[in-house]
Amino acid sequence: MEYHKLGDKPCSSHLFFAILLVFVFIASFADAAIHFHQFVIEAKPVKRLCRTHSTITVNGQFPGPTLEVRDGDTLVITAINRARYNVTLHW
């Protein structure tokens, strides 16, 4: 009577896919970057619709700067508030 090993090929393919999954998981973090930004928040005269008025700006810009990041990136933000009032930053 002959005995056949039925589980050899499926087991090795499962091991291959498990190793591939671990490799893809680790590789996904390899592209992650750390971005450092410093925001100076202050009131500045801004001209909108032919009218100048004082408004809160970030690094002299209104609206503030655009941040371009990818999923998994880390942002380190330093906010210096030189405005007259407390402010909050939202994304």
C-alpha cells in the first residue's frame, strides 16, 4: 500500500505567501518620511476684494501653507503664536 503526502505543496505555498506578506508589510514602512515644519502665526494686513484688513496668517500666508504628505508619514509641527489671541490648527 502506498502513502501519499497530500499537504506538501499547499503547505509550501502558504509559507511562501506568508513570507511575501511580511515582506510587503515591512516594505510599506520603508517609504515613510518625517516632515518638519515651523509655523509662525501672526496678524498681518491682507488685501482681499480691494479691502485691506488685519487677519491671522501662517508664515505670512493666508490661507496657510499646503502640506503634502503620504499615508504613513510623520509630521512634526512647531507652532509659534505671535498673534494677539490663542489659536488652534486644524487639518
